[in-house]
Amino acid sequence: MTIDASRPPSYRHLCSSPGCDCGFTRRDWLRLTALSAAAAAPLLRTGDIAAQAFKGDDQPVRIGYLPITDATPLLVAHGRGLFEVEGLRVEPPRLFRSWAQIVEAFVAGQINVIHLLSPAALWVRYGSRFPAKIVAWNHVNGSALTVAPQVRNLADLGGKTVAVPFWYSIHNILLQGLLRKEGLVPVTRPREAALKANEVNLVVLPPAEMVSALASRSIAGFIVAEPFNAAAEIAGVGRVLRFSGDVWKDHACCVTFLAERDLAQRPEWTQRVTNALVKAQLWTRDNLLEGSKLLSSGGERRYTPHSVQALSKVLATTDYASYEASGVVQHRGWTQRRIDFQPYPFPSYTEQLVKLLQQTQVEGDKRFLEALDPAFVARDLVDARFVRKAIDAVGGPTRFGLSATYQRQEVLAL
């Protein structure tokens, strides 16, 4: 079964823009509210949908982010005045603690430029039917599975609890694939529930709580974006067992996500936002240590609570060879960084993401996933017009080490 994008909505449209054909209905709104409530987020109000209405092409950029390296392009663009260079007004970025909170604020119109987990983008657009699209990738790789020091391999996680940041995350997808490959069974049960020796209990925790949970031994490990893995290493409470990029080569984690109404009614605004983010990625690639300082708690704007030491271990790391020597990195020939930056959203990735997510265990109603056709999602979820134009403006795809054809083949070790 595939989604029929041409089918007209059968319920009253709630969007305040009379010309919008996004298909967002009262039933869809109720579904989004229920899903968000299940994720422990504040209840959305129907009236908030009006906040996404047309405000003119000069509306300010209102960034929402989590304090992780995935947000780097948004924060660098803000910190270096790249939005203003594009003629945009910008408000101070808003920091959130969880993915559920950032989605709630985005849907409510409180923020209009966010970085979001790529699988969560599917959940928002198709599970909740909120009209929004991916316009660019924020980065590639940049996550890891970190475990307690006494855990030496995946098999040692049997009978234990591991945290993920969100059910709809690349972290949940890759972790479950690794566990199944090892002969372990991912389950979702209350923390006090008994587990079999071959079961691994998965729980959702905000990234900011993961290091302390590992230190207190309430979990045996977590898989999450940086720099929380680096922070656990530096604190001596955890060790990296696998890097996500060593499981799926140069995968996306977070993407830039905008309301579809902005793409349709404010295309010049959308282009200027995308231009700033592409320039931010290019600057970061050439200024890794400076980028670490800009993001750190010691930076002028204090975007994150992280130290330069933790951030530079991720962004400007020089110790990747030690992970190769220890066997943490199993694919030396992939020639990767712990995190890297390139903005183009490859359709092949989106198609593979849908296929893997359909095989992944998540809590809540996931029936919408069964109806998704991967090729359709690759065309419908992503709008690459703006990012291709922005990449061309800075010298083309080769500036980011990409093929001039904008094509690639996905490489996974699952």
C-alpha cells in the first residue's frame, strides 16, 4: 500500500492559509496531540496552528535546538551573523531538552527553523500529518553507542537497559540492528521488569540525562549524538563501543526541517535561511577548533553547556586512529570523521531509512509506517531545490567532497 498524495482531504482543513493544500485536518491534529502526549510533551492547542500562518517574507528566523553537535550549522550561522548577511532578521536561538518539546514548539509556531532527527521528520509528516519538509542535512555521522566500562562487547548488554533519545531516531534504528545481528532481542518494558539473558530493554531519555544515568548505573549504555559520548569518556563513566558512522557510512542524523507553508509562501526567505546554513557548514569544516569554542559553555553566547574539551574531541578530534587500533572502528577503509558536515539530502538515504524504520520496534501507533513507499517518501519528504542552489553558490558539491552527480550508494554493516 502506498500513500496517495493526490487524494483530497476528507475532513475540515485547519490551516489558516486558504490557499494551502497540505491536507492537515482536525483528525490529524488530534493524532498529533495524542502522539506528543505519549512522548511526555505538553498538550498542543488547536489555536496554535494559526501561528504558522503567513507573516510576510521578513519574518524573523526563530531557531529551536538541542545542545548537541547536530545543531552546529544553526548555531554557527547565528553566532557568525550569517543570517544577517542574507538579509534576515533573527531572534536568539531557543534551547530545548527533548525532541518531543522541540516538535511541540515547532508545530505551535513558536520556532520556525529546527534541526530534527531524520526518522522523526517521517513521524511528523506522515504519522502526525503536519505539513513540513526536510530542506537539508545538518551533518553526517556524529553519534555513538557508549557503554559502562565493564561492558566489553554487544553480548554483554543482554539482560540490561540501554537508552535512546527518541523512538523515531537513527540511534534506535542502528542499535536494534546491531542487537539483532548479535542475537539479542530489543524489548520495551518498565525498568523494573525482569529481562531474559538475551533481551535488551530500550528506554527513551533526553540526551542531557544520559551521562548521569550511566554514571549512576541505572542504564548500561546509551546511543546518542555527540558530545555526550565524548563527555562520558572524559568523565571516565563510559566508553565508546561503536560509532554510528561505522555502522552506516556517512549517514544523516539531524536534518533542517521547515514548515511546508514557508517553502510555498516564502521561498526567498527559505532560500536565504538555507544559504546561511550551507555557508555555516562550509565554515565549520575549515574551522573545527573555532567552531568548538563558539558552541561551548565558555563561548560568548554559551549555546551549549559543554566544554571546549568535549566539543573539540568530536569536532577537531585527532585520536580517531586510536579507535581504529582498539577495534572500536571496524571499517578503516570508510575514511570518515567522528562527525562531518555536508548539507545535501541524498534520496538513497531516505529510501533506506524508510525500509529500516519499518523493521524497527517503536512505542505508540506505527501503522502509518506500513503505508509508506520508500521512493515516494524520498520525493515527498525532502525538497532539495534550495540546498542545491545554495551549494552551487559556494562552489558546487565538490566543496563538500560530494559527487557532481549528487548520487551515492548506501553502505551499511548491519
